[in-house]
Amino acid sequence: MIACLNEEAMTIQVRYFASLREKIGRAGDELDAAEATTVEAVWRCATGGEEMPGNLLMAVNQEYVQAAASVQDGDEVAFFPPVTGG
């Protein structure tokens, strides 16, 4: 579990997919955070303050969202690298 300012904390499940999983070195985390109230804040907390890549795809509870989307206690937040193909 990763703690990020643990007063009145929420528990958020964080998942990383494809090349992000390889880069971060794990498939997911349980985040215990009080200040992670947006998807971007979850990213920063889970990655130790790294800037969020501009082309990152993200979802809350399996629905695609923007970085400013709100998160709540018990949510699952997933991060995906951009998808290409043809």
C-alpha cells in the first residue's frame, strides 16, 4: 500500500497497463490518500510526484476520463499508454 498524506484517507485501487506496467515495475497499487481527489493527483501520489505524460489514457471504474476527473473512496483508477495500430 502506498500512503500519501494519510489523514482521513481514501483507499483507491490503481492499475497500470502495458508499457506503463513495465516502466513502473508493478501492475497496481492500493493507494491510501487524503489529497488524491483527482485522477492527476492519484498519478502523482502513486508515482512519487512524477509529471503525468500528456498522452496518457486514464479511466475511473472502467470509464475513460480526463486528468481533472474526481475520484472517491473505493474507486479503481487505471492508466494506459496511448494505443496505436492499424
